[in-house]
Amino acid sequence: MLGVRLFSVQLLTSFVLLCSVPVWAQTDGDGGSTAPAPATGVAGLSTDQAVIDQGKSLFEANCKQCHAVHERVVGPALANVYQRRSVDWLVKFIKYPQRVIESGDAYAVALYKEYQQFMPNHDFLKDDEIKAILSWVQAETIKGPATAAATATTTTTSTATPVADNSGLFIIIIAGLSFLLIVTLAVLALMAATLSKYLKKESDLSEEDLEVLNQRTNWAAIFKSQAFIGITAFVFLALVLKATVEGLITIGVQQGYAPTQPIPFSHKLHAGEYQIDCKYCHTGVEKGKAANIPSANICMNCHNAIKTTSPIIQKIYEYIEKDEPIQWVRVHNLPDLAYFNHQQHVKVAGIDCENCHGNIKEMEVVQQVSLLTMGWCIDCHRKTAVNAKDNAYYDNLVQLHAKRSKQPMKVEDIGGLECAKCHY
Ligand code: HEC
Ligand code: HEC
Ligand code: HEC
Ligand code: HEC
Ligand code: HEC
Ligand code: HEC
């Protein structure tokens, strides 16, 4: 039974190895990106406390929903970013990220590939203001994550990370380990053969030893052994379970969905180039639950005079003549069990459309950029501070909250994690 036992031991070790794989494959994933901080400042950035303070408030107003200094949120951790790129490059990128990506800049393209999400334009910020933000980032980087952790306001995982992020790595590791296992088995078999050949030449072997030596490996017995069947069944079940769980998590997730529309309406042209306000067409965003898709009449405000001979615009006329609505294909769609209200987010909280819909102004065809899962909603409610400024409704709550905690009042603190708030 020497052979059988040997084989079982091999199977067992490789199985233990396999089990430990997902653990370190996962911790390998995001990885902190904080290299040692520099002792002195970078050219172009300030160490003046007034500038750093200005940078801090600008960061909190414009960047905090997606960035932290020492950890990845929606976007990358910003620690040391002024060393990864020049200050001039950063100013350009922060103003017009998508332009830099589309110019083919290799670094920016790689970032976009990794994060799969556009950072909105910040062309309303002056160069000096962006440099102030970067000066603050520098000051925080030098402070290091330990002190920052005390003031950190987030406990998040990335919302942008696709669910099956580590699958590729997982498969490569499994393949690598299987290969190693086969090589080890081959080497062991070779050693066993050489050894038994050598031993057979020896004459002073006992009965028992001879029996072991002459025994042939009984493959049938190995495959029928309880140990083998048990282990195989376990591995198989574990893999099936993993696939099922991953499949279930991603059911109904339509990130990246960009259907073709009956009329090729371009946001890039209308909202981008011609800068038509979103609210001109999506009349509901500040008034109610739904943003509303404009009726053909709104198109006619302009197109009864603009491009009237274009065959596409003619198609809009046909809809109006037939008194039929244009059958737009819905892109974003929560299941009926969930309640989402635009007014609350756009008007009360003051969140820009781009945070949830991506850079619509650059889209020829609308695409679903965010996950729209429950985790995505909750994640933002955990880390976003309530916009209580100039809102008397929140005065009492803010006072109560300030007594309990030094942290800003988050959406979770006003009940943003309660099931009934989002579920009918
Ligand atoms: C809506 C989310 C969002 C907001 C708001 C946002 N960013 Fe970003 N940022 C991203 C994403 C996502 C990336 C990754 C690049 C990409 O995919 O375009 C990024 C990348 C960056 C990078 C490059 C990081 C690196 O590792 O090289 C810098 C610098 C940056 N952002 C600074 C800022 C600053 C400063 C602000 C505020 C003025 C800001 N961002 C606001 C999402 C955001
Ligand atoms: C001239 C009118 C017009 C303007 C201005 C406009 N949109 Fe739209 N929008 C439409 C129409 C028509 C559709 C439906 C067709 C489509 O999906 O492309 C639409 C669809 C959308 C959708 C997808 C809706 C769905 O089905 O889930 C989003 C999100 C959106 N718009 C956001 C914006 C944002 C953000 C802005 C401002 C930056 C904006 N729109 C400006 C007309 C407009
Ligand atoms: C506020 C004015 C305005 C509104 C409202 C508007 N458009 Fe436009 N649209 C324009 C302008 C300006 C152009 C560009 C004309 C040009 O290229 O000369 C344009 C171009 C287009 C084109 C391209 C036509 C072609 O043949 O190149 C389409 C399609 C279009 N619009 C569809 C729509 C639809 C559908 C709506 C309603 C949801 C709409 N537009 C609402 C101003 C508007
Ligand atoms: C906090 C995230 C968030 C913000 C901010 C946001 N949206 Fe939405 N939007 C959603 C979600 C979620 C849906 C899907 C709603 C549903 O299916 O009930 C949606 C759906 C839509 C739709 C589809 C049709 C409809 O009537 O719901 C349009 C159009 C739209 N949004 C436009 C906008 C515009 C324009 C803005 C900015 C003024 C904006 N959104 C801001 C999350 C957001
Ligand atoms: C970008 C961040 C963000 C995302 C994403 C987001 N929310 Fe919110 N949500 C907020 C903020 C900020 C408030 C607080 C608004 C206020 O001051 O009343 C809020 C408030 C709410 C409230 C009212 C909570 C209360 O206690 O009054 C509901 C309900 C809600 N959100 C539902 C959703 C749902 C459903 C989704 C996902 C489909 C979602 N939200 C995604 C930021 C977000
Ligand atoms: C901030 C908003 C929000 C809160 C709070 C919230 N949910 Fe959800 N929940 C959603 C959204 C949005 C979806 C739909 C997600 C999707 O389609 O992937 C959802 C989906 C679900 C589903 C899955 C239904 C299905 O069809 O698969 C269950 C179950 C659920 N929620 C239970 C809860 C429970 C229990 C709580 C309280 C502990 C809760 N939710 C709190 C927004 C919320």
C-alpha cells in the first residue's frame, strides 16, 4: 500500500495548496500603493499651510466622493501621484481626463483600462486650485497612512471593481499548480522506478520488503479509494459553488449596457458640443423620482428649424405625424423592488449626474457606467457626507450628530442604510 499512501499524500498537499489559493489571490488584488514619502516638496507644489488648507477644502468638495489619499475608492489612491506624473500633466488630466485618455497617452489609457470609469472634467478649477489640491495630497502623503487613518472618513471597497476581478488570476494559479503537481508526480514515479530497480539487485531483502517491492501500482484501487473519491468530489463541489455564487452575484448587473436607439441621438453633440443643459430635456431630475426622457415635442423646439432635411430628423417628424412616442430603449433600470429618487440625489444632495452616469457629455451612445447594485448604493451612502449646508431641515440632526461623533454626518447616519428607505 506504499504507493497508494504516497499518492494520497500528494493529493492532500496539492489540495491544501489549492484551498489557500483564493485567499492570497484576493489579497493580491488591490494592493496599497503607498511608497515611502519624500522628505521635501515637489517643484510646483506648495508647503504653505494656507495653500494646503485651501487644497483640502477643494478636495473635499470635488474629489472626495471618488478618491482618498491612502486607499483606492472609485479612483486610485492619490498618495505620491505627483511623483508618478509631472504636475503639469496632472493639471491637464484633472481638468480634462477624457481628452488625455483619448489623446492616446499610454499612462492614462492604462488607468482607464483598470478603472473602467471616467473621471469627470474639472475645467471649472483654476490651475492654482488644482495645484493646491495636489499640495494637500503631498502633505497627506508625507504624513503617512497612520495619521491619515485617524481622520479618514471611509471604510469602503471599490465600487468600480468588477465582481469577477480575480478570476483570471485564479485560473492562472490553478493551472500553474496543476502543472507543478504533474511534474512532481512524474519525478516521484521516476525515483520510485530507479529505487526499486536498485533494490531488486540487493539479495538480503526480507519477505515483506520483497512483497512491497514487487507490488504493482494498482490504479483501479486508487481511483476507487474513498480518499480519492472524497477529495475529487470536494474539489468539484467547491468549484461549482464558486461559479454559482459568482453567477448569482452578477445576475441582472448590466454595467456597460449601451443599446442601439431608434433615433441615433447623440449626447456628445447636444449636451457636449452645444452644451444644452441636462434639465432642458430631463425635466424631472430636480422635481421627482424619475429623470424623464424628453418627448419628441421637446426635440421639435429646435428641430423644426435645425437640420430639417436630415433623414434622421425626418424620422422624428414621422413619429409626431403618427402621434406615436419614440420607442427609446431604456438603459438604466432598477428592479421594481427598489426605490430611487432623482430629486433627492440631484437637488437635495447636490450630486452631479456624472457621479452615477459617467461622462454623458462625451457619449455618442448612452452607456450604463455604474453597477446599479445594492452594494453600489450602500457604498456611497456609507462614505458620502450629507449636504446639510443651507438646509434648515438638517440643522437639528447635524447638532445631534456632532455631539456623538467628530466625523461628518454621512447618509448612513440619517438612515440611508435602512431597508425600507429603498425597498417598497
Ligand atoms: C466620479 C469619480 C471621480 C471624481 C469626482 C474625481 N476622480 Fe480622479 N479619478 C477617477 C477615476 C475613475 C480615475 C482613474 C482614471 C480613469 O479611469 O479615468 C481617476 C484618476 C485620477 C488621477 C490619476 C491617478 C493616478 O494614479 O495616476 C488623479 C491625479 C485624479 N484622479 C485626481 C482627481 C482630483 C484632484 C479630483 C477632484 C478635483 C478628482 N480626481 C475627482 C474618478 C474620479
Ligand atoms: C436634447 C435633449 C437631451 C439633453 C440635453 C440631455 N439628454 Fe439625456 N437623453 C435624451 C434622450 C432623447 C435620451 C434617450 C435616448 C438615449 O438613451 O440615448 C436620453 C437618455 C439619457 C440617459 C439614459 C436613460 C436610460 O434609458 O437609462 C441618461 C443617463 C441621460 N440621458 C443623462 C443625461 C445627462 C447627464 C445630460 C446632461 C449632461 C443629458 N442626458 C442631456 C435627451 C437629452
Ligand atoms: C436646444 C436645441 C436642440 C434640441 C432640443 C434638440 N436638438 Fe438635436 N440638434 C441640435 C443641433 C444644434 C444639432 C446639430 C446640427 C448641425 O450639425 O448642424 C442637432 C443635431 C441632431 C441630430 C443629428 C442630425 C444629422 O443628420 O446630423 C439628431 C439625430 C438630433 N439632433 C436628434 C435630436 C432629438 C431626438 C432630440 C430630442 C430628444 C433633439 N435632437 C433635440 C439642437 C437640438
Ligand atoms: C445617485 C446616483 C444618480 C444621480 C446623481 C443621477 N442619476 Fe439618473 N439614474 C440613477 C439610477 C439608479 C437610475 C435608474 C432608476 C430606475 O430604474 O428607477 C437612473 C435613471 C436615469 C434616467 C432614466 C430614466 C428615468 O426617468 O429615470 C435618466 C434619463 C437619468 N437617470 C438622468 C439623470 C440626469 C440628467 C442626472 C443629473 C441631473 C442624473 N440622472 C443623476 C442614478 C443617478
Ligand atoms: C453618489 C452617491 C450615492 C449613490 C450612488 C446613491 N445615493 Fe442615495 N443618497 C446619497 C446622498 C448624499 C443622500 C442624502 C440626500 C439627503 O440629504 O437627503 C442619499 C439619500 C438617499 C435616500 C434617502 C435616505 C434618507 O434617509 O432620507 C434614499 C432612499 C436613497 N438615497 C436611495 C438610493 C438608491 C436606491 C441608490 C442606488 C440605486 C442610491 N441611493 C445611490 C448618495 C448616493
Ligand atoms: C440604499 C438603498 C438600499 C438599501 C438601504 C437596501 N437596499 Fe436592498 N436593494 C437595493 C437595490 C437598488 C437593489 C437592486 C439591486 C440589483 O438589481 O442588483 C436591492 C436588492 C435587494 C435584494 C435582492 C432582490 C433580488 O431581486 O435579487 C434583497 C433581498 C434586498 N435588496 C434586501 C435588502 C435588505 C434586507 C435591506 C436592509 C438590511 C436592504 N435591502 C437595504 C437598494 C437598497
